[in-house]
Amino acid sequence: MTQGEAAAQAAGVEAATGKDKAADTTTGPNTATTDHSSSEEQAIDHAKSFEEMVRAEMENAKGMKISELKMKLMAKGVLTSTFCEKSEFVRAYAELVVKESEQQQQPTLSPASAPLSNGSNAASEETDEEDSEAADNDGEEKWPLHVRHRLDKLREMNDEREEMMKAYLAERAKLEAKYQQLFRPLYEKRKDIVLGKMDEEIAKENGSEGTTGEGERGIPQFWVVALSQMPVTCELITEQDVDCLGYLEDITCTDYENGEGFKLEFHFASNDYFENSVLTKSYDVPNFLLADEPILKNVEGCEIQWKPGKCLTFVEVTKQQRGKGKNAGQTRTITKKERTESFFHFFTPPKMPSLESMDEQEATRLEAAFDQDYDVAQAFRSHIVPKAVMWFAGDAMEKEMEAAMEGMEWPPGVTAPPSGEENPECKQS
């Protein structure tokens, strides 16, 4: 081979090598771009699939009570203190169900297939962030641009409505407070009549009729009788409670100025059972003035300062305990407190256990306890406090029975009893 031929061959090899390098340089970025694009498409597909599953779960969860949703979320460690509407609870619960379902379907990685480098972990975190962003934007991605603009306009209008609702709730809270102040003198006069402070005045208005009996003033046992006539509260009162509730002088209810809850106060005369003159129970309810199912943010009771040997909620029981092990054959006397049924448990609201120890069964039990507690509170606020005399005299129950019978569908050939007439089955011989 001549020197010229050798030089030409070397030049050809170098040119070919240059082409290969150029090809490698060109292929690298294109491949990376394609991989990134594919990753984005997968993230968007996953987000769309995730959103579809969440919406399906939301339909299933719409029939659940807020208290049930709240308990289930808290049992899983999801904070709900900022939620004010049922839709927020439904959405959070649906997302939780879908995420748990996805986690159960994902195969567990073996040590050999687990990520080994920080770079791999970073890439995984980046993908998770992209999935999250795609999920957030899923509602936007599937609509054409012109529709998205219209949706933005509708959102602006919805924001305007939310501001109007805030103004409405503020005005309604003021209106509620105004009429509470107007009702207060009536309730104060009712208290005076019950305690006998207006006996003489009422006797004068009726001439010689209606004068008080010997040593009897006011209306004895007024509140305990009223409570015993209301189905929701009568279930809580035991025989042991009756004498103590005889010292109850008044029950008041005060709504919060911001319209997000209320406070009940039970005023007692000096008695043999406890030192307190007032027992209280308060409820924080962010959506209190709305017609939605109530969202209980916080419930606070009070500590009853029982006098020695007069506690109605617990009883001390003395038992003999046999020794074990080294103390076998020996006995010792121990004293335990055992819970007894009593109306006064109402002032100790249900307690929320730690999230680590609460399972779904415990959440269901707590849901029922909070529901019952709030039903009792609403019975006081909406029925007993404003209409105490109706419950004392039995008029309220009669009216409720009449209203129920009016809406009742009677079988063919059966005639409803005339309004105001007792049901024959309820008459006593």
C-alpha cells in the first residue's frame, strides 16, 4: 500500500468515526425527550384514572353522615379541623379509599429491585410530584380552552356567592342575637314565676282564685317534669336523678355572636349533691346557621364538684381481692369506681381517643355517641328552653302527636281519630 493510499484509508476511518459520534450525540437528547414525554403521558393517564375512581367513591360516600366521615378520616390520621362543608369530608374520604386501594394493588419491591441510588429516589419523587400536579389539573386538561375560560368565569361568580353567604351568615347571626335579647325578659319572668317570686302578683290578677297553698310557692319540680315529658331527655333521667334535678331553677341557651355554636347553662339552687351553682355545656359548630348536617368542631362540658358520698355518675364498690404468688392465701380490700346510669353524664362529652389506638369500630361507636349527645343538646336549645311550659303541661307532646297523625296514611276503612282526642289505646282505665 502506498503512502497516499494509507492516508486516504485513515481519513475514511476518521470520517466514519465522526459520523458515529454525531449520531450518538443526536440520538441521546431525542431519546431523553421521548422518555420524558412518555412519563408525562403516563402521569396524566394515571391522574385521570385516579380522578374517575375518586368521583365514583364520592358518589358512594354522599349518603354517609358527616360525623361518620369525620371519624373514619381521623382514624386514618387525616385532619378535618379546617373542613366546613360536607363536600370536603366526602372528597377527602374518597381520595383516602382510592389511595389505600392503589397501595394494596402495588407489588412489594424486593431488595434487588428496590431503588439503590439517590438519583433514582429523586426521580421517583419528581414523578410523584408530576402525578400530583396532573391530578390537580385533570379537571382542566379534559376541557377545550374556550370551555376552561367559561369555567373560570363561573368560578369567579361562585366566589362572589361565597362572599354574599358570609355577609348573609353575619347578618343572620346578628338577627338571632337581637331576638335572643328580646326573648330574655320573657325567660327571666318565667324563672320568677317558677320560683314563686310572682305568686302575689298573679293572685291579685285572679282575685281570690289561684292563691298559693300552705308553704307552697311557684311551680315545684317544673324543670324535671318538663325534661321527663321530652322523649330525648327522659331516657337519660334515672330515679336517683329526680331529687337532684328538683333543685334546677333555670335552663338558658346563648348562641355565639359569630353564629358558630351555642352554650347551655343549667342553674341550680344550693343542694346536697354538688357545689356548682351552674353546670355548662358548649358546642362549636362552624355551619350552625346552615341547613346542612352539623359539623361538630368541639364540645366542652364541665366538672361537677360532687359532695362526699353524693356522686350520681359513679359509685364506689368495695371488693375483697385474693393474693397471688408470694401473697397467696392473703386477702386485701380494694375500692373501685363503677359507672352508673345518670343524666349528669351529659356534662362529660365523649372523648376522642388517640389516632393510633382508634380503629373503625371505635370510630363508629364514637360517631353514635356524638350524634346522641348533639340530639340532646338540640332538644334543650330548640324545644325545652323556648317551650318549657308546653313540655311541663304535656301540650307539646300532644301537638307533636297531632302533627304526626295528620301526615299519617291510614289503611282503607280505618278512620283517623278526631284532632284533640286521645288515642283510645293510650287511655288509662
